[in-house]
Amino acid sequence: MSLKYPLIDLHCHLDGSLPLSIVQELLGRPVRIEELQIAQDCRSLAQYLEKFEIPLQCLQTPAGLEKVAFHFLEEVAKDGVNYIEIRFAPMLSVHDTLSCKQVIESVVDGCKRGKEAFGVSSNVIVCAMRHHSEEQNMQMIHCAKEFYGVRGVCALDLAGNEAAYPMKQFRDLFAMAKRMGLPFTIHAGECGSVENIREAIAYGAKRIGHGIAMSNDKELQELCVRNKIGVEMCPSSNLQTKAIAEISHYPLKEFLQRGILATINTDNRTVSNTTIYKEIELVRKYCGLKEDDIEILMKNALEVSFTDDDEKERLVKQV
């Protein structure tokens, strides 16, 4: 496939994308791929999230964090990806002997080494977690601000079980992020709540993670168009978590036709057993997307990415 725009993935979780060989090396024991990948009979997002338990064990030391980030970019490079925004939750790695600053620094350092070795540009999105206390999430944001910009962190996210923790609980968190000048994307509308999407936009989110719930909601779609809100769509994981009943119902083409800045992403490369090319082929085969639509998806991704204008220009020239 020949594209006029860079191949970009804006929504990819580090802990859901660890190569099997690195997991085995860091844990020092055999691990079956079935322990990391979701089965076809997955019933919900909550069940899907259970697959993160083993990978998180690999993210508890500075060396492990740096190694994982480095080899993650090695795998991404094999797919020909030009730019990726890697997201992870620093507080899931913080403990008595590992600070939030050390956690973020280790991942950023691994990404820098990965770029030098494999040529893939990247930035880090730090995730606040829905089940964490406001104090934990605020602590993480203040720490991440030290790395914002040239130091490797490009934005904030809110992740976790959306159904159990509605958006209204996080109003103060994102008000703080806005005061600090930290841009953010928010997981919203993955589990059927249109209100979560509306509130995320009202709080100032520049992008929405998934956003499936606004299918057929013209008013909300127009709000996204007016505010130039990027929508990070992840077909395989949305199918696996039952956010959609079947792939033919996937609203990606609907969003593009409405003029929404929709993008296509992997979400969790290992858990979902996917790559950016698999995602593209999935929507081409079952959602009626053509070559021009794929171009638009990548153009949208470039536009709504959290990288700076100089990097965007460099990426276009690279292609």
C-alpha cells in the first residue's frame, strides 16, 4: 500500500503491546501467547482488561520500562510505522523503590533509544486511571508536566473501566490539566455512554478515544466537527470488547462521511493480536473503505497528533 501521508498510530497502549519474547525475558519464565492475547469469546471490556495483569509485572523496574519501550518501537518499525503516540499509566508502576519521575523517565529514554535504532518517531501519552484516587492522578499529572514537550511527553489521557467511572468524577482533574497547559485525549464512548463524550469535549479534550457511542448522533458528531475533535478508532479491540456487535456495524465510514477527524489505531497490539496494517485491512474488507479513505485517515492522524508542526512537516517529507 502506497500512502501520501505518514503511517501513524495515535492510540496504542504500551502494556497491551509487549512482545512475547520480552515478557518471557523480563519475567524469567515461559509465557504462552494465550496468556497475553484475548480469546474470541471475550464478553466485555472488563474481561479484556484482565490481559494486562502479566505485562504490568514487566513494568516495575527502570530497566524493564526502558527495555519494553525500546523493543516496542522495534516491533512497530517492522510494520513501517512513521510516528506513534505510546500511552501508559505511570502510577501502575510506582512503588516504594520506584518514583513516578523514574517511571516516566525510563519510558521516555527507551523511546529515544528506539528512535535512534529503528527510525520511528514517537511521543508518550501518560494515562490517569479511572480507578485511582484523585490524589494519585493529580500527583502523576504534576510529575508528567516536567517531561512535557521536548522531553518526550505530549499529552494526558484517562483510561480504565469507563462503565464503572463516569466522566463527571474527573472534572477537577482536567481543569487542573488545562491550567497547566497539558493537552489531553480521553477514553469516552467506548461503553455506550454518549454523555461521557459530551463531557470530555466540554472539559477540553482535543481527542476522544474510541467514541463509538456517537454513531447516529448527528448533533454530537457536528459538535466534534465544529471543534475539530480527533476520534481515535480501534476496530479490532472494539469488536473484541463488544463495543460493537459485528464489524459491519462499525461507524468509521459514517464518521468520515460526516467530516469527523477520525483516525485508525491498534489500541493493544499484543492483546488484540493486531498491527496498523491489520486494522486497515479489516475496515477495507468489512466497512467499505477505499484507498482514498485510508489516505484521509492518515491525514487526519497527522492533523490531530500531539506532535509539533516541525515534526509534522518532517514526517510528510519523510514519506
